[in-house]
Amino acid sequence: RGSSEKFEFQAEVSRLMDIIINSLYSNKDIFLRELISNASDALDKIRFLSLTDKDVLGEGDNTKLEILIKLDKEKKILSIRDRGIGMTKEELIKNLGTIAKSGTSGIINGFLNPISFFGYFLQLFHDDPVEGIPMITDALLVPAFMEKMQSSGDMNLIGQFGVGFYSVYLVADYVEVISKHNDDKQYVWESKADGSFGISEDTWNEPLGRGTEIRLHLRDEAKEYLDETKLKDLVKKYSEFINFPIYLWASKEVDVEVPSDEEEEESSETSTSEEETEEEEGDTKPKKKTIKETTYEWELLNDMKAIWLRSPKEVTDEEYVKFYHSISKDFGDEKPLAWTHFNAEGDVEFKALLFVPPKAPSDLYESYYNTKKSNLKLYVRRVFISDEFDDLLPKYLNFLMGLVDSDTLPLNVSREMLQQHSSLKTIKKKLIRKALDMIRRLADEDPDEYSNRNKTGENEEKKGQYAKFWNEFGKSIKLGIVEDAQNRNRLAKLLRFESSKSEGKLTSLDEYISRMKAEQKDIFYITGTNKEQLEKSPFLERLTKKNYEVIFFTDPVDEYLMQYLMDYEDKKFQNVSKEGLELEKESKHKDLKESFKVLTKWWKSTLASENVDSVKISNRLDNSPCVVITSKYGWSANMEKIMQAQTL
Ligand code: ADP
Ligand code: MG
């Protein structure tokens, strides 16, 4: 065994390993899930390469795309081996020594303090970073993740953040990673989690051919993982949806018949698996006896069921929920809010399964303009192609998780070529339609009586599913209205808000319209920072008195929303703090205008013309003597406030 080259772990990795080693987290099982998930990723990679270059698979056992688990009870070693892509020396150093995130943050839950969403919204109108608005980078994410790990102690986060490998130190004090990549020799990476790791060219282990073997030297407290039954249960539990066969080198008690006239000692010495039955002995000597022997064989642990290929009628809710947990790597006990599973036929054939997660990742909107990626996995005829495919879904639906498996897309072309394929447009269009249908169904089936104001209340249980959805993903729907002109009306149907008549509950545009007064032409709304402030607004005086309903828009993004949402069901939107408000025809108004003409003229000349455009007799006041309104196409006062806050 040659001498090994020493390397220091990146400081963040060392810290992460310390947290893991000292963790009191009781569920140490997760390491197996992480290792199998890595093995499966590595197999996906080599299978993908083999689509365009058959030779990468090699021959013999190398062509078997499988995962093999073995136990050495004596040496207390658990090893997991795959025939995946393997790692070169460089890759071992980089992948198992540093945290190099490349935008996997799309699925991170709650690592960052909320940073003004509005700032990110501004980036919609700028290609470059806007000054003063932090872009989300590793420099921000990694320490935030560490904090979260340390404070919550929740090891489940590790897989979602993309550092799942290090979970091996929950159960092992010494780990060896033996890896062989087609482009390099076989190497061994090893570490006792003492701040450094070693790499050596492997001259002593059996050649792997291709792939990676992880050898865990288990800690004394983790000896339970040498139990076959335990491992079988874990694989079943966590890796049910892995698309490659997982085998365990499992012991088996077999009955072996041996001639009984042989000496006892001798027969018990035959502890090999060779079965020596002597059935042809004849009737004259029926002296045979049966003894128990232990043999080993590869036992298949999973059935590799691709849930999305089955008929939606046959898949149970429980299976969908489990599948969601496995693809989201979020193994909490929350269920997805909704899902849709369908089979698209016609020119472009594909199957798809989309989920609405129970919670929005806290950086969903913060990284909105930094990342193009959706959380959809793309398969072509069951072969995993990519989970970083652009343009399967529009950005505003990036919160959805799931997969698309296409029969129409070609298998033997590069990702870049696929990205250009004409079928993608059709797929995208259908996905949007189905996604919006799913959300609409949620709204219809489980509407809500939930006020935005009380986000964490005892009423959590009573909340309708759509209220939860709105609370988590309402912004996405609004962004959709801004960005997706084609589906604007469909999206507008999904809008929820409070109004002067909603009594703390959420209401919709359809409901608003159903309550409109007979003579009312426009949909009235007002924007501001909160409902309490808006309720007191002088702009509402007359409207309230005359029993008109006014929508309260209190989210900064609403200002932009209303620049794009001009009308709904043939009704125009009117901001009641802007010019253009028309109530029912009032003949009195004309007379008033005339009789106060001198006064309004005097006001106009007294207030310099650069300060006011015009002075008019108001139709919106009741108690207040006067009010300042803004022009139809200018910024509302609320917008001015937002912009000012932004440039501070
Ligand atoms: P993630 O899987 O989210 O990227 P991990 O910490 O689990 O994060 O793994 C880090 C990286 O190490 C992987 O991205 C991959 O490049 C490499 N890796 C880990 N296990 C294997 C394996 N069995 N075969 C090939 N590469 C692996
Ligand atoms: Mg991983």
C-alpha cells in the first residue's frame, strides 16, 4: 500500500463534518439513502453518456448498471458499490473535499432570512444585477446553511443542500472511497474526518472496472447497520423509487442433505455452499440427513417501479406522497399540496407527474432571477436525461416538482440538441395547462377562509389547502400574470386578496364581480402597505358610504401586477387613488364643478404647476376636505414610497 497524498478539507466542509460527527440526531439511517442516491446519480450519468457512445460502458460486468451492498461483520465494514461513472482523481478532490454549489439552491428550505422580494422583482426589468440588491451566491448560502444545520440539527437538510455524502460520518469514523473513472486510474480517497483526507493510487484493492465503492468502517454505536434485515428494510423504505437494481450480498440458510453414515465432524466441516445430495444412492442405503448451511447470494431489494408509467387510477395517494418525498429529497412528514399525473397523447407523447410542494423554499423568489432551472426531471423513455433542463416550465412555475418522461424526444442526441427540439414547445404548453388546472382544482375543491394576516395561527388546521397554497405561492401566480400574457386570464382566476368587504378572509375576482353593484362598471382597488392603513384611507370614504367594494393590494409586487392586469371579464381595473374614478352618473356633479370653478382655478394657480397637474371637484370624498390623487399612468403614492425605500 503506497503512501497517500494529503489534502485539507475546505473550512466549510470541516465544519460540516464536525456538526455531523457531534450530531445528536437520532435518525442516522439517512446516510444509506444519500449513498444510494449518489450511486443512482452516477449510474444515470454513465447511462446518459452511453446513449451517444456505446463504448463507455465497456464489457462484461461493467455493462451492468447496478448497485451492490455488502457487509463484513467481522471487520465492521459496510460497503456500497455502483457501476456508475466513477470519479477521476481531480473529481475525488473536488467533489469530496469542497462545497461547490452550482445553483442547487432551488430546493433549499429556509436558509436565508427573507430579503426584500421587491428588490428581486426589480431585476425583472434589468439584465444585470441591480446595485444594492444582493445576488444569491455561495458566499451567502453556505454559511446560512451551516447556521441552519447547527441550530436545527436536522440532518435531513443535508441531502437537499447537496452535501449528502458527508452523512456517512453519522455512522462511520473512517471512510474509504474507491473509484475508477474511464479517464483515469483507480484511486482511493480516505478520511477519518480529522480535517484532512488522503488520496492514493489504488494498487491493492480488486480493480473495480468502473464505478465507485464506498467503504464505511462503522462506529461501535452503529453496528446495527451490519444487520441484513435492517439494511433490507432501509433500502425498501428510502430507495423504493431508485431506477437501478439494488442488491444485497445476503446470507441464506439452506438445507443440505449429507449422507448420515459419514462421521459427524466431517459433515459439519463442509461449510461451503456446495450442495452434495446423493439422490441416486439407491433404496438400499436411505441414510441421508439434512443440515443447515449458510450461503450467500445477491438478493434484489427493489422492484424499480416507475410510478409515472403506471395508470393514475392504480397509484394510491400514499404512493404519490412517498414518491414526492423521494424526488424532493424532503423526507419530512408534510404532504404535497396537490399533484397531477397524466399521459399526453397526440403528436408529442409524454407522461408527466407534477407536485405542488407543501412549502415554498425561502429563496424561491430571491433566486428567481438568478436561476432558469425548473425542478422537473426529464426522462426519455425511462432514461434520465437531466434535472437542469431549461424551458420545460416558465419561471413562475419553478416551484413545481416532478418529472416528464417523453416517448417522442430522441434518445441518442446531446442535451444541447434536445434543448432545441421542437416538441419541447408542445410539452411546455401542455404542462402549463395541466399545472394551472391542478391549481384551479385545488382552489375549487378546498377553498379557504384564511386571512393573510395571521400566518401562523392556531387555525393552521382549519386552513383550506388553497389558502396554504396562496400563502406559499401566491407571488408566483402574480408573476405569472406579469409574464405570461397567454394564460393571464387563467392565472387571474387564481388571484386571492382581501377587500373592504371580505372581513379578513380571502376573496377572488369572480366573487368580487358577483357582489358588484348593478350600475358599477369597473373593479375598484387600492394599493398600500397594509389593510389597516387602507381601511382608513380617505380615498375610500365615498365608495364605502355608497357600498362599493374595494380590493386591497398590500404586496409590493401588486403594483407591478396591476400594470399588467388591465381588465378581467370585460371589466376594467380602477385604482381609486388615481384619476379616472367614475361612480354612477351624478347631475349634481356638473353643477358643483361650475360653481366652484373660481376656487379650483385659484388653487391651481396658487400651487405651482410643477407640483400639481390639475385641481378638481372630487367624487370620492365624504368627510375629508381634500385629497391628493395621482394621474392615471403615473406612479401611485404607494409605488413612490416603495421606490424611495428601495433607493435608500
Ligand atoms: P450531491 O449528490 O447533491 O451532489 P453529495 O455530497 O451527495 O452531493 O455528493 C457530492 C458529489 O460527489 C456528487 O455531486 C458527485 O459528483 C460525487 N459523488 C458522490 N458519490 C458518487 C458516486 N457514487 N459516484 C460518482 N460520483 C459521486
Ligand atoms: Mg448526493
